[in-house]
Amino acid sequence: MDAWTSRRHSARCVKIPVKYVDASAVLRVVFSEPGPSFPLVAGDRDRVVSSQLVEVETFRAVDRERLVGHLDDAETAVKRKELADLLVTLDLAAIDASVIDKAKSSFAVNVRALDAIHVATAEILAAEAEGEPLEFWTHDERQATAAMSRGLTVRGLPDSLPSDAGTDVGISG
């Protein structure tokens, strides 16, 4: 997958910055949680991408909220629709052999399997970007640490996030 879209502008190609979002970043928007959020509308300046994995993670999170009693059936239907509407605006990268190879390679920090897939996908997209900035948006401190350990620029964590924050930053635990 090519991480960049070329557009004609004044007879030259323009590189478009990419924002990679994980499930926690998407869920923060869907559930209107406080804290930094990625821009909802990418517009002409940015491209918002994720792994196909984000579809499964986010829909499972909405169902979890229903099963634990935080959402009733009507609220669940609304959230599923909002989520579907948001996901169609993202460019989703396939989980292919190159992603699997990168995800299963050793990390400098402890990394959960699904986090490794997100970080690996973002790394591949960043490499295709040929030096242009790619922002990795997450609200999960452990995933942020994994992304930073691989040289990615991380956004979305509050400045005051405690160092002992666990997997659950918001809904997406």
C-alpha cells in the first residue's frame, strides 16, 4: 500500500502528511472522550490511515460496552452507525506478509500482539513516506511506547498521563 497520495498542485506533486490512528484514537472520537483527538476530517492536507485490524477492535469495543451495560440497544445502534461512518473515511491497510514479518520481529519493549500489528503497519507506511512525517495517534501508553521504540512520532497521549497507566486509556482496553 502506498502511504502517500500524489496530487497535482501548480504543476508539481505534493506529498500529503499521514496520520495513523489505532483503535483507541478512533474510539475516543466515537465516544467523545476528553483528551487530544485526531482531526475528524482529513481534508486536502492530511490522510488518515489505519490497519484493517481497527475495524474488528472498534466494533468489539462497542459490543463490550453494550454487554457490560454501558450502552442500551438504541445507543449501541447509534454508536455502531457513527463508527461505520468514521471508518469509511479512513484508508485501511491490509495485514499482509510484510506487516506480519515486521510485527513478529523483536521490539525493544514488551508489546502486545495487536499493538505490534498496528506499529508494524505504521512503520511500513512511514518507510513508504520517504522521510515525510507520519504521526501515530494512540491513547494507549504501552502502544505509544512500542511506537516510539521504533522511531515513530506519537500523538494523542495527554501530557499528564501517569507512568503507571495500563492498557485501558478510555474505552479501548
